[in-house]
Amino acid sequence: MANFFSSNFKLGILGGGQLGKMMLYETRKYDIKTHVLDPDSNAPSKISCDYFEEGSLMDYDTVYTFGKNVDILTFEIETVNLKALKQLEKEGTKVYPSPATLEKIQNKGVQKLFYEKNKIPTAKFNKFANKAHLTEGITANKIKLPFIWKSTQGGYDGKGVSVIKSGADLTKIPDTECIAEELINFKNELAVIVVRSAGGEIKTYPVVEMEFHPEANQVEYVICPARIDNKIAKKAITIAQKVSQKFEHVGILAVEMFQTQDDEILVNEVAPRPHNSGHYSIEASYTNQFEQHIRAILDLPLGATESKLGGIMVNLVGEEDHTGPVLYKNIEDILKMKGVTPHIYGKKQTRPFRKMGHVTIVNENIDEARKIAEKVKNTIKVVSKS
């Protein structure tokens, strides 16, 4: 086994946001040398890595040159230059997850066609080249209103996703390649994190339940374990494992799913990296998702995925009418609460619905944890100083 610890081995991370920062908690714990590339000179990861480079993740030369200086390359965001990753892999740099896996996931249209081809249950959809093509599809009754519109590229944290209820809603969406997806009347939004090591060891985390903010289309609460029947949980895990097997990923794969009114499980989308639905694991699990991702890409034995306690994660997002230098109002009040741990991401400027941090609540009783989570949500406010 290679010597990763207290050595000259270099792990490269494309993207220096909060996911990179939380990955770096683990590399610091193991004394693994890290290089980070991010377009923002004040990226949250900057304070924790051994070498930081400011540069575009979509520029071929920048990504290629950065990758040539590390031993293994991973990413915390999907919008990275695929051609550069393919060339690096061809020349012997280990890239995990592989460019082949990323290529199937990066474009939501390609991702949905992949589910269809591999008989993975997913909501019915149509792919359209642009807004005019979508309008034709509606006129020809290929897709019925209301439906979910998704941009095939660049969407995240609720951006690039809209519910289209009428022709008037079409005026608000950008003119871009998209998919129109059947609106699912679901009972629950669930997620399962599957981890697969470079050597093929596979483990899954328990099913989590996600509660969404109605306006921002962002996760407000992640609840582990999900408050669902055991049969449904087993079905969700089986489907997540099939998705993982078909993508042949290395590292963390977060599989987001719908539980329909008839208790069918439909795959919504996946993320080939640590994910918001796994943040609870830092406090609640034996091995958190960030350490697990590092273990997987370095082909180290995977850790236990069971929870020590029930865990709920609350996203801290910028308040609606606040833009500017950030202030975490009433943070001292939540610090007094039992089992509550805030994580501040290090973004100096807040804006409406921007993810600025999260709070984990752990408790032996998940219903009690949910009550405390509600208190946390109503107490701490992410506002601007001015």
C-alpha cells in the first residue's frame, strides 16, 4: 500500500467550496498533503490545504496543469473540464470518480437516458434542445402541464429547476438544452449514499429523508434514519446499489430518490461526491462521508456506515432580504442546546438562500431531534451586517 500519511503524496481536489473544506478536515486528521484549485481567491478550502491555486475549473490548461502536479485527483463539484480529466487519466494520473463516470452524470439529459437504458426506475421525461423545441413539444402534447423543467447543465442548489404550470412560466426559463420531467406526486424525498473503493469494496449508509424549502427548492432538513417502513428502506438501498454498480464510480455516490404514493422508488438524480444529504454523518455516523470518500479513492478499507445516534441536519442559508457581509444571529442560543453542532462554511458574503453553513442535531430519539431541529431553524438567522 502506498504511503499517503506524513509523506510527499499529493491529493488534488478540484473545487474549494464547503465540501472541499469538510474533506480537508479528514486529510488534516490523517496528515495527507492536499492541493486545491478554485476560481474564488477566498474559497472556504483555502485555509486548510497545503497548496491553493486560483483558477477556472472549466479551463482545459488550468485543470490539466494542476492535475499533473498531484498523484490522485478528485472533485467536490461536477462542473469541471472533462477533456482535461480524460487526458490526465490517459497519461497515468488516477482520477476518482473517473471521467467516464462523470461524463454520464454531468449532463442531466445524459444521466436520465442512462437510467432508461439500464432499467433504473425514474420519472418519465423528454429531452429538448432549446426553449423553441420545448414549446413545440408542449404544443404536440409530448409533455403535459404541469411538469418539472431542468436545465441539463449547470444546475445546483435548486437553480436550473422550475415547475412549469402555464405558458407564462416558460418566459422565465433560460433558452438552453433541458429536460421536461413528469411531476411526481411523492410521499417522501429520500437519499442513499453508496461508497465504493478503488478496489471494489462497497458499503451503503442508511436511507435519509429530506424535507425541502418550498420556495428555494433546497433541502431544509435531512433526517437519518428516514421515518419510513423497513420494506421501503430495503427497496431504496437495493436500487441505490444498482445505480452505483451501473455507474462504476469510485468514492461517494449520493442517490436522490422519490417514494411515490404507491411506494414505488424512482431515482431523481445522483451526485458523485460528498453531498448535502450526508452532512449529518460528521456527528452521527461511525465514519462520516468525507472520510469515507478519502478512504475510497485511496483504496483504504472502508469504515462502518452505521449511525451512532439519530441525526438531523439543518441547512443554514442566507435570509431573503439580506445581501452583504455575513452575521450569524443568535448562534450562541443554539450552542446551548443539547446535541447541536454548527458548521460555518467560511463564505464572507451572504445573499438570499445561499448555503452558508449547516447544523447537526444528534439524539437517541429522532422525533426529539426533529423538535430541536425546528428550534434551531427558528433561532439562528444568517443575515448581513449592513
